[in-house]
Amino acid sequence: MKKMFFVFVASLVAFVFVGCGTKYTPIANVKFDKVHVELENQVKMYANQYQSQEEMEKKYNVCIQDWLKQNNLINPNSEYTLNVYIWHYRGFVWLSNRLSNPAGSTSVSVLKNGIIERKKATGKLHYEPGFFTNLKTVFGQSKAAFEDRTIEAFCNHATGVISKVLGK
């Protein structure tokens, strides 16, 4: 009985350590079309005062494509396809049209011949610009500038997730 218990515990420990050390084999390059952005507004009546989903999608695409090009990861003939989905949530300060700290999440998948090879998703992230930026936002800072910094922060996070999925 003791021997069986020892074998079980040793197997369990080995399984845990092997699983913790697992890394993806690197993928040299991928096909990439565009980032898919889902924009959600806490209050719909203020949404037209800020960037549209299409404008945000363009900015996310430029950021991700620039990063992929800098790292020489784009190849239109690659057997791997990269899909990036970003959920961007816009919250507002109570009873105003001023943005509060936005939230977002990222889902990255790599497909080979239409079948998902790798996938990684992040939980809900909050952009925290700092105390003084929050004061500027409440008292009239440029809406576009604040939102652009938010997009940049979420995009930088997304490139980190892409890097992990590609095994870099």
C-alpha cells in the first residue's frame, strides 16, 4: 500500500512540474488579416462623443501590424493564421460623460489549416492612468488623448500575449 501511495504521489508531482514547464515551440511567421474589436459602452447616450468601434479597430490594427512587422512575423504564405480579438469596455464617471478607467480583455489564437493550434485569453484588465490623469479626465482632459493612451496600453498587452502564443 505504501509503495502504491509513493508511486501515486511521485507521478502527481512529476505531472505538475512537467505541466508548469511547458512552452510552445516557436512559430516563425503567420498570416494576419486584422484585429477584431468589440466595443461595449456602459452608457449608450455618450458613445457618439468618443471614437467609434471602426476608428478604434483601425488604431489597434496599426499597432499590432507594426509590432508584427518589426519582429518580422508576417508572411502571407504562412500555414499559420493569427486571430486577435479585443474586448474594449468604456465606463463613465457617475452622472457625466467623462470616461472612468476603461477595461479590456484579449483573446489570441493561432490556426493551422483552419484548426486552432494554440489559444490564450486574458481576463478583464483595467487601465489605471494614475491619480492626476484621473483628475484631468474628470475636469475636462481631451477625450481622444485619454482613449488613445488606453488603446496603446491594451495593444501593448495584446502584443505580449501574441508573443507568448507564438512561443517567442
